[in-house]
Amino acid sequence: MAVNALNRMNGHMNVETHDYLAPGDFIDSGQAAIQAFARDRAGVGEDRQRAVRLYYAVRDEIRYDPYTFSLDPVHLRASATLAAGRGYCVPKACLLAACARAAGIPARIGLADVKNHLASERLLRLMQTDIFYHHGYTELWLGGRWVKATPAFNIELCERFGVKALEFDGREDALMHEFDTAGRRHMQYLADHGPRADLPLAELEAVYRKHYPRLLAAPDELRGDMGVEIEREKAQS
């Protein structure tokens, strides 16, 4: 159905977008749970309307949790993130892409380096940097072009810490806001590594091992609640 719609729109088979409809190892859109979630949350209507609904479902129903950081392939799959109900930016981006593909909307994952000013001191100590390397976002094929969307921060977390929840209308790119609600710098994009049909695990592993050796060396420390940590740090400041 989706490919036929693209054919009617373009007058020929769009090979590029067709390649982004198939399930991947990590964007595992063929899984029954992904299919059911996408069908229920997308609803009916045009692709743009359905994509927007999927964006908000993944953004808000799946909690952002940096302490789920892992290189275990099992934990990075979209279906695992859906089952867990939480994940960090990369698996949440995979989940949105998987839901879009399950709904017949071409989608892919993008990776970028960002400087994030909203993180607990404990998390930053573990990371040993305030740069989030290979931060994940999603690209969706809507209206004949690719549109970027970042479903990472759920609205509850945003409201809790005075960060504007990122809105998505299916027309304009929705990347992280540069400033929070108090005018403080929140996030800066430093480098964009481009989109991929599926998560490049070997590349991700190489980047993480280079930049986050302490995180990978101390997996037992990857537990906690960043929201609680930030509230405690604010009270002590």
C-alpha cells in the first residue's frame, strides 16, 4: 500500500524510500508488538498525521533513561525498547523508525554529536564529558522529503526540569531546543554523521569505547534516576 502510494506520487518506483520500509536487525518493524503498537497509535489518515501521532507516542510513552545505556544488541532493538518502556536516545530513535515502517512510512535513523547541558552531575562524571556522541534521531519520509524528529525526552521529564517539550508537525525538522524555558543553553548540535537504514552497531561500539571508557568499564554504576539526581543537585546548589 505505502509503496503504491509512493509510485503514484512519483510516477515510478522510488528505490531509496522503498529501501527504508523493510525491517532491519535493530529497526525490527516486523515484530508483532511493533506492528500492534504502530497500528494502534498511528490511527488513520495521511502519512503526516499518522507519523505525528507515532512521534508523540514514542516520545511520551517510552521514558527517556540514559542509564539503559548498553552495547548489547538485544537491548538496542526497537522491540526491546518498546517492551522495556524506556530507553536512551538511540533505541528510542530506532523505535520511532520501526513504528513508522510498520505503518508503511519510510524511516531511517540518524546519528549526531551533541553537547547536552541537561544531565546530572553523576551522569557527566560517568561519561567524563558533556558531549553525547552518536546521539540518535529519526528521519521520516513525509511530503516527498526527509523530515528529522527527535523523540528522546518525554514530556514528563521536560516539564520536570523546565525544558520545552519538542513538538513535531511532520513538516519541519524537530531537533532539540537550543535553550530551556529559562533561557539557559540546553543542547547544541556539533556534528551530524548522517542517516542509516539500520543502526550501525560496529560503528556505535567503536565510538562509545573511544569516548565512554568509564561507562563501559563500570556497568554496575549504570543504574539510577537522572530526574531524581538533578532535583537533588538543584536543592543542594
